[in-house]
Amino acid sequence: QVQLVESGGGLVQPGGSLRLSCAASVTIDGIKLMGWYRQAPGKQRELVASISNLGSTNYADSVKGRFTISKDISKNTGYLQMNSLKAEDTAVYYCNVKNWGVRSYDVWGRGTQVTVSP
């Protein structure tokens, strides 16, 4: 069973940076899609960034140029580097992996809180 554990959230001032990590219990090599989502109070969960097994990345318009998604296959860990943080980035951030084919799954982590405040 695939399990994901996020870490790296916290309180940061506007303009600051954080790096979120998503440790997987299985090899992430070959996983079709790894993504970071966020959910702010009273809002729907939204995609922040994703990276495919081929390394293709996709970003929400609101984070382009500020956030970078990456993964380290040797560590079975994905990352979200967040720079120039704004108050509107405040949310719970969730890691997600999707795979399809012989082994299909859609797994979420429990989330990590990111708060951007003076």
C-alpha cells in the first residue's frame, strides 16, 4: 500500500520561502504523476503543481515563477520549493500520486499546514 508523508510546512513571513517534502513508502520511479494540491479554509482543493514520470511539469497560474516541483527518485521523495510566498498561499498542502496501468492508485498524504503571515 502506498503511503505519503508530507513535511516542511510552517509559519513564514510574506516574501519568505519554504520547501515541502513528500516521502513515499514505495519507489516513485515510474509513477505517472506526482502532484501538490492545497486547500485554504472555505475553498476547494486546487492543484498547485505536478510532475510526470517523464519530468514534465505543470503549475497553477498563481504560483508560476515562484514555486518549483521536483523529485529525487533515489530518496523516493518529491519536493515543492516555494519562494516569494504571499498571504494567499496560506493553506494545507497535500501530496498526491497517481498511477495507472498494471498498478493503479490515487493516494493522498495527510497534508502540511503553510501559513504566510507577518
